[in-house]
Amino acid sequence: VQLQASGGGLVQAGGSLSISCVASGLIYSDNSIRWHRQAPGNQRGLVAAISNGGTTYYANSVKGRFTVSRDNTKNTVYLQMNNLKPEDTAVYYCNLWQRDMDYWGKGTQVTVSS
């Protein structure tokens, strides 16, 4: 299984950005995909998650601003980020969990300027 995240970039505070994660390889229907982020000097933390059935989870810090969605026909998960804040600056990683296995992709950098 391979995961490829893309869509990161530089945006001003208050702006929006959408990042995506494409999964390839042997993907089972019973999976969940998570977005994590890691800022310099900080531990990696869970931002949002979505099950194959569409159940979502958000960290308190992004509730109401971020929306996670998925297109199972394309094995793609999206993270729409609105009202971005400088503290959202981090490398964002997608992670797929299925059949007790965790798979990680390389991250995509999101930088929010004040």
C-alpha cells in the first residue's frame, strides 16, 4: 500500500487550502484514513479521520474549520482547511489503517503566514 499526499502550500491566515491523499495497492473496504500533522519541535498529532463508511473525527483545534471527506471510487481522501491560522503550520501526513496494519505516506507542507 502506498499513500501520496499533495496540495500543500503557503497561504495567509484566514485563507483556505485543500490537501488530498491518494492510496494505491491492496486497499480493503474496511479501512480508515487519518490526517496527522507535525510542526517543528512538536510531536505528530491526529487532526482528522474518516472511516470507509464516512464516520468522521476531528481534533478540537480544527473542529468547525477543517472538513475531511473521501471518494472511495478514487481511493482518495481530502482535507479542506478553512480559516487557517499560523498554528496550523505543519507537515501533514495521511495514514491508512486496515486489517491491523498502519501505512504512512510522505507528508505535504502547509504554511500559514500571519
